[in-house]
Amino acid sequence: MHMYDVVNPGKKGTVILSHYRSGGTQLVNTISNVIESEENSGKGRLKKGYTLNFVGEVDFDWESEQPLLSQWQGKINDGWNGGKDYKVMLINNPGVIDWLVSTKSAYGHTQMRLLCKEFEVMVLERQNKIQCITSLPLWERLIDEKAGTIHRGMKYENSELFNNELDVTDYMIKFHNKLLKNPIPATEITLGWENGFVDISWKDKEPKGKKVPIKKVKKYLHNMMRLFNQEIFMLNTIQREYALHKIYYEEFEGSAYNLEKLFPQHDHDTVQKVLSKSSKKIPYIHPDYVDYFEKEVKDIAEQWGLIESNED
């Protein structure tokens, strides 16, 4: 992983362009926390009089009467601290990204071109694509069992389920075996954003207790894979067109050492203190989440190149 400073005080802020389930929330929070900690300790790098403005994840209200341009301008020109602010934001909704690429300003430039000119913009991508579209339904299974916050080193005194690391390991083994015996339905595959944009009403039309016909399941999965590949294609196109720095989630996943390479000009002790609290990975005992799903998911993911096929 190459050295690259994700904070540029000479710009209006830092923007992460990404896709869902690729570490964007962890990275945007880490950047914000490093800036805030440095400012509070008197070792900040922002311009004098400037303050952190954590915008977070950017989305549009697609059903609002307020035009999208007006919504966007309200986010980047929100008047925080009289305009003397450093914004930190994550844009991972493909609808927002497509709009930024398509919509031109009064100056003839697209909103994306203006964004890349005025902000420090980077692209964050996950190399293991199948984990992106399987991790959310898997995590939701943990939430259903009230174990959605499980991670190594958690504060066990605040947990109703676990008293120590051994409890966590035992639980994850049982969770693993349970899913292998009763796989997650293929119809639960999601991209995280498609609700309202993709017709999924057919899922609820089958009689209770009856499985969705396999033809419908396959058509749905093919559509999910198609849409996901379009997301990645758009991100790669933007990254090449504007010569943006690209970060892969796997480069800093579970590695405070590599994550610190994104803050080369910052106070080491401050960065390390923030990073020590930034990684709370769920301790799954099996690395291939797709094995927890009905077999059609793996079959169709292979057809779309999200998993390497075993065929010669």
C-alpha cells in the first residue's frame, strides 16, 4: 500500500467515492476522527480558523419535491462555520454518483469534475467482490440474533450474550454450522441501495411457506450481478478520467500499520490512538461468505466473474 495523505488542507475537504460494503464507513470515520483528535490536541493541519465538518454518507431524497441540484448544493454549501470548514464525506450510492457524472453546472462542467477539482477525492474499492453482496445479509442474520455488534476485544460487561473471547468463538462456530445446514435464501442478496429502484414485489407474492420459483430467483440474481458490475465500471471510469488515487479495502483491512500510510504527515501518536479503535471486524470463522447462501448465488456469481470458476 503506497503512502497517500487522505487529508489535504488546501482543498475544501475529503471525499471517498465507493460502493456499499467496501469499508467506506470505517475509512470516513477514521479520517474524521484523526482530524478531530489532532485539532483538539493542538496538532491540527487545517487552515487557521477552519473546523471539521463531518458530512458522512451522502444520499438524496429521491421522493422529495426539492430538486437534486438543490439537495446537493445544500450539502456542499451548508454554511458550516461561515464556510470556513473542511468537509469529510462518503459517496457510495450509485444513483448519487451517476447524477454527479451526468449533471452539468452553469459553467459547463459536470458536478463530478467540479468536485474533483475542489476536494481531495479518492476511490475506494473492495477486491473481493462477492463479499460485498453477501456480507450484508450475513450481518443481518447476526442482528436477528442480537449479535450484530460482535467483534474481538468487545466490552463484554456491556454484552448480554458473551462474557469472554471463548464465548465469542463458540457462538461463531454454532452460527457457522447453523448457516451451512440452513443456507440464506438467494433472494436475500442485496446491493444495499436498490429498494425502490428495483422491483422486488414478486418476493412477497408467493404463498407463505412456498419457495420462490427458481427461474425468478436466477433472473433476480443475474440482475443484481449486472447492476453491481455497472457500479464498479462507473467507479473505475471516474478514477481513470480524473486520475484519482485508488485504495483497496483489503490493503488496510485489519491492519493499523497499512491504514497509517494514509496519514503520512500527521502526528503518529494521535493517528495510532485513533486507529486502535477503528477496526471492529466480525470474527467469522469461514472466509467465503457465499458458502452460507443457497447454491444459485455462487453459480451465478461465477458466471459474472465475481468468483473464479473451478472449470478449466
